[in-house]
Amino acid sequence: TVAYRIHPRFKIGAGLQILRGTVAIERALPFIDSEGKVSLGGDAWGVGWNAGVQGTIVEDRLTFGFTWRSNVPLRFSGRAHFGNVPPEFQARLADQPIIASVTMPDVATVGLGLRATPRLRVGLDLNVITWSSFRQLFIDFENKDLDNPLPKRWRDTMSVHLGAEYDVTNRIQARLGAVYDEAATPTDTLTPDLPDASRVRFCAGVGYRFEFGLNLDAGYQFVILVPQASTAPGFSGNYSGSAQVVGLNAGYRW
């Protein structure tokens, strides 16, 4: 990323993003008297860009920012492996190359930063993610008879991020935050291959600045997957869950 200050109160920036993606899907295959399975795996590289602006609304008090991260097309190539296939199906269900394509979405972010007091900083971000580019899950087999496009019809989503940082001392910073992130998938296409749900996240962290330039930061995040009902034919049910995420960071300033 390259940034440039074009005015004392206004900056611009742009950058390149190089993205690597991998995919792995495993499914059961019901036969007349037995059950087999198919394992699909592949990888891809993609290239995109990002750009942003940052400006000062009130000196030393209120700033704003806007960024755009472009979509990144990914074309996966890999193989399909079939296991426990009865002899009468082996000619049709042989191991073979596969191809799949997906476009990672554009992400637009607008944010405000407020220095509420000399020690307290608050940030509010609004993100729009163009998941509507994902219309179907399609895996292209060498044997075209196995192709089975699955409709997804994902929708664009929004997420809201709110965070605060407080200088406990000149060296110690305490942080709190919360996030709400909408689910992208409609209920009638929500299936186990790509489970999804709206997420609520609560975050806390602490940072320490050493006199000789070293910064250490630790963060904790508790993620709640809001229960999401599925009305997909043959896969009706409810999706929910939780996750705990711990992050550690070390930096050095000259």
C-alpha cells in the first residue's frame, strides 16, 4: 500500500492485494447397498486492488475515512477423489480433474474516528459487502454428467463495527469493541455445504508500549452465530454456534 498526504487534513492511498484461496468439500454418496464418498480439493490465486481516503473534520477531534477493496476472481483447479464406489459405478465415478470459480466480493467501508477526551478514542465503521456476486456453487467435472450447479443467490450485506481505546497510562491501552455482521445466504438456499448465520462479536484487548520501541498487543473475541433457520428442500433445520478468537501482535517502531 502507498499513501500520500495531499493536504495537511487529507490523505489518499492505494494498494495491491494478492489473494490465495483453497477449497475442500467432502460428501457422502448413497448407493443401493452401501455408501461411498467424494472428496474435492483445489486452490487458486487472485489479484485485486484497494484504495482509500482519510480526512480531518475537526482538528485533533474528528476524522473520517473511506476505503474500497475490489472484488477478486478466483478460478480453482484441483481433483475429485471417489472412495468406496461399487464396481458397477467405478467407470463413471473415477478420480478426475475439477474446476470451480468464485468471485470474492467488493467491500466498501466508511468510518468515523472521534477523540472524545485526550485519553479516549472511539471508532465507528460501516461495511457493505457485495456477496450478491455469488449466485451458485458450481463444480465443473471432467465428466460433465456429474455437474450439479447448486443455487445460492447470496445477497449484499452490511456490518457495523464499534470500538474504543483508552490510555490507562502512557504505556498501557485498554480496548473494547462490538460487531454485528449480517448473514449473506437466504434461508431457502442455506445448506450444510456453506453454512451461514448472522454474527454478533464482542471484543476486548490490551496493549503495552515499551520505552525502547516495542509494542505488544493481545485481543480476545467471542463470536455468537445467531440461530438461522433453513427452508432448503431436503435440508431444513437450524444453524447456530459460537467461537472464541485470541490474537497476539508484536511491533517495533524506530
